[in-house]
Amino acid sequence: MRAPAFTLPDQDGRDHSLTDYAGRWLVLYFYPEDDTPGCTTEACSFRDGRDALAEAGAAVVGISADSVKSHRKFADKYGLSFPILSDRSHATIKAYDAWRLGFAKRKTFLISPDSEIAKEYPKVTPDAHAEEVLSDIRALSGGR
């Protein structure tokens, strides 16, 4: 299935689009709210696993409905070195069926280099999720 297109601002106000990640794996994760326990654990897991994911050819991008300003504070507080996109309209969150009860659900999509959804993670364990995704990328890439 083709990944829904998006263009959203990151914590610095710079727009990111799905097409920016063409040709490499994209870990697109949705989360409910900045600076809450589970969301912080998950973000820090991706922060700590970012080098290994990059070596496997993957970029990491987070999305929530929080503002650009909130994302900037969250990224600064925890040293998050990847884009966190603000979806104030909820359009992208809804396009990925990750909206529930006024918040983004904790849900991740592994998007292939040709912009297809290679795997969906509807249930996420925040502290082990980056490792799980890395393992799947390696398996889907033939072990590299």
C-alpha cells in the first residue's frame, strides 16, 4: 500500500514531505503528546537508536498534533536530533488512521524506499520500539 503523502513543519518550522525521504527507509511514528512519559521514552529510544537506523538506511520522523513551539521545547529538553512534525489540522494523522479521542495514537509505519508501507506497528512498546524497527529493516533489506 502506498504511504499517504504529507507536508508538515518540524520543530524549526521547516517543511518535510514524504518525497524528501524517497530512496531510503522512513520510520514514521505517531505519538499522542510531547513531554509525557511514554512519548518521551519512545522519542529517546529513537534518538538513541538513530545512528544504527541511519546505518541501515533509515530516517526517523515523529508526528503529533502538538505545535511547532511545543516540539522545539521537547526536542531541546531531550536532545532529539530528528524531525518532529506538527500536524495541527490532524489531516496526516487521520490519513494514517492514527487519530483517536482527540490525540494521535501511538502507531508507527515503516515506509520502504519506494514509498510503500512495508510494515505497520499498531501496538508499540516505547522503550524497545527502535530496536524492533531496526530488526525489521534489516530483515526486509536482506540483513544489511
